[in-house]
Amino acid sequence: MERESRFDRWLRHFPRSGPRARTARSRSAVAEADAARARTELLLTAAAAGFPLAPAAHPSGYGCSCVRIGCPTPGRHPLSFGWQTQATTDAAQIERWALSHPLANFVAATGRDHDVLDVPAEAGRAALERLESEGVPLGPVALSGGERMLFFTATRGTPDDEDEWWPCELDCHPETMDEHPGLRWHCRGSYVLVPPATLPGTGQKAEVRWVRPPETAGGAEPLPEPLMLLEALTDACAAHAGEETVAWPAR
């Protein structure tokens, strides 16, 4: 029997250009196209639910796709400083962004038509179970990086008279997120990542995904008032932190 030479073994490491290789490449291209289509459909569903979207950075290697050296929030911030003006629910614009930025994450600008109550994942699961058992109406819910759970609610509004604006010590803005390890209230001037999004890391901790997608959470139905969820969320956060549970608001 003829013995295989070292050269023949070396050649086997290179991809072949025959029918099998072409078929493999074709299958890969189809899979990529399907993934891109699914991504765009998820983004359009979020926009149809009334969440204004803008493109964001994504993880790249051990850092962020942005040009900032040592980016403190890789893959978690908008691409443009004008994200608040840029954010839109226009389907055609979102499709163009999805096509031109195939790896980009997307953020939803809060405080216009919706707010987001953002809690540690463990507390969120406990609160979600309680709210469902009590029959409290819920909106979309997302899991971010396996660490935070996002409850999408109606917004407190943006009154013409700034004196009517209800300030809240839980208000969270991008630059103050680390100051709110418990419950964060994303309203005017803030944003959250929307599914599908990728984060640094591997597995489920490297993704943002829906727990209750907009289409199964009511879609065009009104979002729940945040105060309807707040007591369950604050109780769950207090229990998660090992503190004595108190009802909202504490006095």
C-alpha cells in the first residue's frame, strides 16, 4: 500500500475548492443571511412596540468596536453622540442601519414613549414570578448579560412645564449607572440595549435577549404603568441585597 507523504498530509490542511467546499460555503452564507434577517426582524419588532432605536457599538476582540482606547463600556454605548436625536422607530431607517452596521448592537432611547426599570437578574426573576402570580399586567422584559433584567414600562412623560417633572432618586443615566447597583429607572436622557445584542464574554452572559418579547407581551397594547411594578421590584431588590424588605415609597 502506498504511503502518504508529508506533503500530502500538509495539503489536507488547506480547504478544497471542489463541490463539497462550495456547498459548505453556500450553507454558511445561507446561515449568515438567516441570522441577519432574524436580527433585523427583532429590531423592527422593538421599533413597532414604540421603542426609538439607534445603532450602538459592539464587542471587538478584548475591547470595543469604538475608537476609544480602554472603553469603559465596550459594546454598551451608542455609536453617535447625537443618539437622542438619531433614535427612531422608522422601519426603513432601522433596516438601513442593520444593513450598513451588520455587527452593531442597538439601544432604545428611554423617556419618550417608554421607561425601563432595570434590576439585578436574580431580583428580576423573583419579581417577575410574583407579578405574574398576582396577575399584574406586564410589558416586554429582557435579560441583559445574565446580570440585569429590564422591565419596559410606560414613561412618566415629558411635561411642557419642567416644574411638573417628577424627579426620582432612582433615575439612571448612562454616566451614573454604576451608582445604582440595585434598581435603576431609565427615563429621560438614558438608554438600554435591546435584543439582539452581544456583550463581552461567552455564552448567555454575552447576550441581551427577550424573556417576554414585545409581540407576546401585548405588542401594540399599552405598556404598564411603572408604579404598578415598582413595589414588587423594590421588594425583590431589597431581598436580593439581604436587606429588610420595605414597601415603596419608604418614608
